[in-house]
Amino acid sequence: SKDNNMIGALAGIAAAILLGYLIFVGSMKINVKKFFNITSIVLILFGAQLVANSAHEFQEAGLIEEISPLLSAIISYAIYFAVVLILWKRKT
């Protein structure tokens, strides 16, 4: 049991070192500006989804007025689209 734990720990450390090295080498070839432009849009979409989910939870709790789920989804995706377009125009 102790031997298996030690083998697993060493294998995990070796895998982490190898993965870190591969990420380091691979990152030398990435266009950093393009990478951060894409990840910033993904993060904004993630944040917008959190806002939409929180609005849904507030509706279920009765803190805000409930609207049609379809209308709520349409509004959420329209906001996503508008935010992405605005940020896309700012970055280009």
C-alpha cells in the first residue's frame, strides 16, 4: 500500500513536470494577443451565463418578477451577442 502510494505520487509529479514543460514549449508558438482576445470573450460569455443563471434563481425565489423562460433565454443570448460584438469591435 505504501509502495503503491509512493509510485502514484512519483508518477503524478513526473506527469506534472512533463505537462508543464510541454505547455512551456507550446506557449512559445502561440500568438499571445490572439490568445487573450479569445479567452477574454470566453470569460465574458461565462460571466454573462452566471448573470442569466442568477436572474433565474432570483425569479424562482420570488425576488424579481418571472417572465417566460423562452423570452428570458432570448434576452440572455441577445445580451451575449451584443457584448461580444461590442468587445470584438473594440479589440480590432
